[in-house]
Amino acid sequence: MSKKYKVLILGASYGSLLASKLLMAGHSVSLVCRQGTADLINSEGTRVRMPVKGREGLVEIDSRTLPGKLDAVTPESAQPGQYDLVCLAMQEPQYSARGVRELMRAIADAKVPCMSIMNMPPLPYLARIPGVDASALRACYHDPSVWENFEPGLMTLCSPDPQAFRPPEEKPNVLQVGLPTNFKVAGFADPAHTAMLEQMEADITGARLNVNGEAVDLPVKLKVHQSIFVPLAKWAMLLTGNYRCVQADGMRAIKDAVHSDLEKSREVYEWVVGLCVLLGASRDDMVPFDKYAAAGTGLLKPSSAARALAAGATDIERIDLLVKLVAEQKGLCHASVSETVKLINGWLERNRKAAAIHAAVAEAA
């Protein structure tokens, strides 16, 4: 009988997808979130809904029916030393929030292996890539000091390819999957830690959900890769689709960003893939453009980054700037990528000015 692990996941929204798969496999999960959401999850569990090939509608995973044990805790009450693995599933700027920052320091001090499933690679992970000067990339992060105490060998990255969202009409414990693809994770520096991931991979692959008496094999698996570059395959997707949703006068859907000028999209995509290959990736580590473009036809909303900017966000994950600066370290640049960075800088500057004015007015009142 395989060992059952205890996993701490920071972020109860997107994190509940990975949590559900681990719970199906019999592992225990604690979700870190705000007090109100923690109370709701501890009372009612989580619901993750996803499409399954060959079945009509969505299949719902109710955490209360699964073999693994789930609970939810606040950042202040989490004890990272009690866990075998920590998963980072929040947006990068959130890690400097009060309470979360202190928890991150405790995680680093406990030397628990960490797997990020956020788009933005943690700085310690970038330090594992030969030829990349991670110290020169600090400007891409909301607060780079959050990452200073982590050992690079204890940090790995999981490409968050599955697309999911919280239905606005539902409670915060509900997540709906739009694109049920796999999580692709690179191994750790320590083979024993990688073996833990491989055991989770096997357990998730073998797990089935009972749906009206039928054992159903659900999509969204965990796939462990030896190459440190496999998770970077997401960079080309993000720079071609997600960040090119951002326009000077508004936002467009990911589908439109990719398909309104397919050849331009192919050019951007292949340039980013070429950068990853220059860093040391194999082309086999990357996703072919045509496969990405086909998946993009179903992405009918602007990306989360674009929606956040349109709603007045003063900070977002800056993979656009990260790719630009990594490329500059290798003597490369691309006009479309530079234009995307310029557009996002403009939105952030305007949003920050508006937020400052709003704060000043509120203080004067």
C-alpha cells in the first residue's frame, strides 16, 4: 500500500482543483484561505465541476465523498512543518499580503518541498535554470523579498495548463473547469522528493470517481517530467494569448488574441519557444503551436490578467515582463512582446494613479 501524503495548498480557488485530484487519490489536503472561506469549506467541503469526454454536462466532484481528508485553515494557523508538500496556487502578488508573507517565511524555514502551480515561476525556481540570472529579474515580482529564504532545490514548478474559474453566482467553494488539461511538473533536485510526486502521479492516474454507481476516469492528471524546462511551455501560450488580450482601449478574448491574426500569433509563439530552447529546453518539452491554437478556440473570455487590469488592479503577474527580461539576458527582443509589456505598464500606471487619487479623496473625507 502506497504512502498517503499531507499537502498544504495556498489558495482555495484554483488550488481546489489539484486538491480534488489528490483527495480522490486518498491523500490529505489543507487549503489556506481567508477565515470566511475556511469556515465555508470546513462546513460544506468543495465542489469542482468539469467536462468529461463522452458525457453530457459537467461532472461534480464533492470533496465530502472522497477518500482523502480535506480541511481549510487561515495563513496564521497553518503549520507547514506538518506537511510533506506545499503547493503555491495563488496569484504572485498575493504572497506578500499580511499573514501570507509570514507563512511563506515559515515554509522556507521548515524546508518543506514546494510545488508552484501559479503562472509566475517563483524566483528560486528560476535560479535552478542554468544561464539565467535570477537576481536580475526581481523587478518582475510584486515583492521579491518573499522568495529570499527558499532553497532553489526545494522549489519546483507545475505548468498550470488547466483553465478554471469561480462561477460568479456560486459560493467561494465552487470551481468550474473550462479546459481540463494536465498539470505538468518538473522534478525536484532531491530524487526522494521527485519520487513523492511520482507516487502522487500514479495515485491520481488510478483514481476513479463514483458517478451514479459508475467508476469514471476524470481528466486533469499530474504528469511528472525530468526536464526542468517542461513547465516553461506555458510561457509561449501566455505571451501569445493571455497577455495579448490587453489592448490600448480595452480587453479581448483569448480566442481573438490568438485567431484574429493567426500568423502573427504563430510568430510570437515560436519566438518564445525559441527562447526556451536557447535556455536549454528540448522542442519536445514544448507544446506545438497548432495544438495550442486549437485549444484556444474555446477560450471565449479575456484572460484573468486582462480582466484584473480592466477592473482596476494595481498589480498582476508579470510573465510578459519576465520573458522580455530573460530574452534580453540572451541578447534577444521581439517587437510584439515589447509592445505587450508597454501596454500593460500603461494600464498599471493608470490604475495606480486612480487608486492613489481614490485613497487621497477617502482620507480627506
